[in-house]
Amino acid sequence: MINQISNYLKHYKLRVIGVVILFYIVGVIGIATFQTLFIALFPFALVLSFLAMLLYDSSVFSGRAITGFTLIFIGSLILEIIGVNTHQIFGSYSYDEALGFKIFNTPLLIGLNWVMLVYSSASLVQRLMGDNWLSVLVASVLMVVYDLVLEQVAPLLKMWSWDQGVVPFKNYLDWFIIAFLFQTILKLMKIKSNNDVASVIFVCQFVFFVAILILIK
């Protein structure tokens, strides 16, 4: 069943990519005009993006890929729980309500978000420069660039906020270290990430946050 869905989506690749782009355009318009409603829908948008990314490539349902994604999900969630409760990782921050259900003051969706960012950034970089160790470094840097924008809009979207409204340099340093660790997991476990939809989702999310920053802030 999954293989059939994946083959169907690949056959209509341009249409699928068009739907993804339209999805984020609607999101920008929605946030700009009906901010409260669309912020409430943010968890569903994140899950839908994740599912679209997975269903496009059936290879991500292999035992190796599932193991790698599970390690990243659990690892990122543990690090976030430690960070938000002790402030020893990332800095002094707290989660708001936009990302939904929390355990130990940390939304479960943040682990899903880490998996999606790691995989989608790897997909984008590997399409541009191949699957090598340099791509691991570049994808990690790309994730930090993504976070540079995300941190500016996260409080506006009620995702999380920083004490005194200041994002510390430590956050970006820790982001790079953790991103590099997770990118290395993909590399060592030989999880292929040549996924067109994942690449498009990464770009769309980045542009989405830039657009929100311009329109709202």
C-alpha cells in the first residue's frame, strides 16, 4: 500500500510539489489575516508536511530509516526536555501552546520537527552536492541558518519564547552541534534522503517564516 502511494506521488511529482507550495502560500495568507485560527492549526500543518515527506519515498519505511528517525526523535525530545527545564542546552526559554501536547514542559511535536528538519535539509543538500561528509557539514549549517529566521518568528506564532526576548549565541552553537550529530546519524546509518518533496518542504518552510517575519513583525 505504501509503495503504491509513493509511486503515485512520484508519478505526479510536479503536482505534489505544486500542492505543497500552495499549502504554504495559504499558510502565509492565513497567518497574516486570521492569525489566531491558523496558529491553532499549526500542529496539523506540521504533521501533514511530515506525512507528505514520508509518503513520497517508501524507502523511509525501511527498518534502518525507522530506527534512525526514532533515534533522532527520542534524542531531540530528551535534549529539549533537558534544555527547557534546566536551561543548560540552548539557553533560557519556554514553550508556548502552538505546538500542542507537552510532556515535561516540552511539546511532542518538537521531536517530529527535528526529524523533519534533519531529513529535509539532508535531502536538499544531497541533491545539490551529493552524498558525502561535506554534505553533513553543509546541512548542519543550513539548519542553523533556518533557525536564525525561525527564532525571530517563534514568539509571534506562540511556539516558544526566550527570557527577556533575547536569543543567546549558545542556542545557535548548540543547534549546530545537535544538527551535526543527527546528520551524522543519517550518514552512518546510510539513510538515503534523495527526496524531492522533503527538499521543497524545507525551502517552503524557510520562505514561510521569512514571509511571516516581514508581514507580522
